[in-house]
Amino acid sequence: MPAPIAVIDFETTGSTPAQGARATEVAIVLVEGGQVVGQFQSLMNAGVRIPPFITQLTGITNAMVADAPPAAEVMAQARQFVGDVPLVAHNAPFDRGFWQAELARAGCEAPQPFACTVRLSRRLYPEAPNHQLGTLARFHQLPSAGRAHRALADAQVTAALLLRMQHDLAERWGVTDTGHDFLMALQACAKAKLPTFLQKHGAALLPQPTRQAARW
């Protein structure tokens, strides 16, 4: 059974901490054994104003974060919830940047590696129209988790996508060890080398089912 993986999503005031953006909400969904086993979610007050276009996108207002716990307190709780479990995010560089920056402000370490469901989807589902989270949710007919661009809903959909990937890796390619180390190696694999990579880690490429002629 694969070890637990923590799926994380942030809502923020901008695109990068390097330009002064801060987190306004964080959510973490813990998956293990093919199912969700825990969740953490909180708004946070980072002491900065939320631009109007961000409020329009996320629905998170300045009044909402004014009543939220301080960012450092929330991040310390999030770090405790995750522990040493490795992380996954959709468009991981974005979330990794805020995870590291906000934890640094809170005086906490952020040692975990991040796997990225965008990169993984590009390897496993090249036929998808694109690799945005909403598109992939529709493509795979994943259950709706509520309003997009809220941290918990997006983390829940990303977790469902991750579980779908692990299922497909087992069913289509015979890969039974779909833990975080394998996902990191998979996302780093060049597309041209993907069949060889999957054969090496699985029970060889499994034949796709064929439609049998009906017998009367």
C-alpha cells in the first residue's frame, strides 16, 4: 500500500511571494490506500489587502480574512498536520513557493518534495484538451467539490485526480508502487522514454481491452 500523500492548495493575493503576494487560505487533503483519510483547511490573516480582482476570482474578501487566525498560526498548524508526508499540488511551483515562504515567515521548515499533477497529467493523458484542473475534472468525470478557486474544493479535486492517476497506473500499466517517489520519477521522465519507464516499473504495458463480437 502506498504511503500517505498530502495534496495542498493555496489561495493568495497574487502570483508569487517574490512580488509580495501572501496566502489567504490553505487546504490539505491527506490520501492513503486509495482514499481520503484526512483534511485541513483555514483562512489566514497575513495583514495585507486582497485586490478586488482576487476577491472576484476566489470569493475571499478582506472582511473574511480580518476575522481569520494569523497566517503564522495557521501555517504552524498546517505543518503539524502534514508532518513529514510528501506533497502534491496542481501546478506545484505555485503552491510550493507559498508553502515555503509562509512557513519561513512562521519559523517552520518546509523539507517536503512536491509532485505536480499538471506534469503527471501531461505524461499520462496527452489526449486531454488541456491540463487545467477544471478541464481534467470534466475529462475524467471527477466529482464536483464546490466552487473552484477555493482551497479546499481545489485540493479535493486534485486529490481525486491523483487517486485516478494511481488507479490508471495500476490498471493500464501494471504499476503497483505508485507512491510519491515513483510520481517524482514519472513527472521527470521525458515523454519519448515514457513507455520504457512504465515497462520498467510495471508488469509491462498491459494490452488495452478490445471489443468482442457479440455471440448470439
